[in-house]
Amino acid sequence: MDCTVINDGKDTLSLISNNSFDVLILDLAMSGFSGFSVLEELEKEDLLKSTNIIVLTATPITHREEDLLKRYGVKEIMKKPADMTSLIKILEIYA
């Protein structure tokens, strides 16, 4: 399994627009763009359907935000600190 690490929301958009990924692990609190902004832009570019998205975040999520994440097609929402065994199991499902 190959892994690409991106620390900025804007860089995420650029990389996903020009490459194909099986899974995107997205933090909601990134520099440049929030995770919600990244999802909104990916939806505009019709890139959500081709990528499995896992949200991994320390940010508290409201029920409204959880509903929005599900609308964007987020497969899993994990809280930090993440349990690596659980994360690996999720990756095995979607990668």
C-alpha cells in the first residue's frame, strides 16, 4: 500500500484533482482549508464518488456536521487519537 501525506487543504485539492486514490484520510482542521471546505470543493469537481473518505479528527463533531459528512460520502469518522488496529481494519475494507 502506498501512502501520500499532505498537510494543507489546498494541496489536497490539487493532488486529488490530478491523481487517483483509493482512500483519503481527512482531518477536519487543516491549514489552508478546513476538511469541510476540501469536501465541498471535491464535490464541485465531482471527485467524491471516486474516493473513499475517512475523517480522522480531534475536532468535536455535531450531529449536523456528521450528517453533512455522510452526505459527502464519508465512509468512517474516527476520533483522535486513533486506534491503529481499527484504522488498519478500515483501510483493509476501502483500500
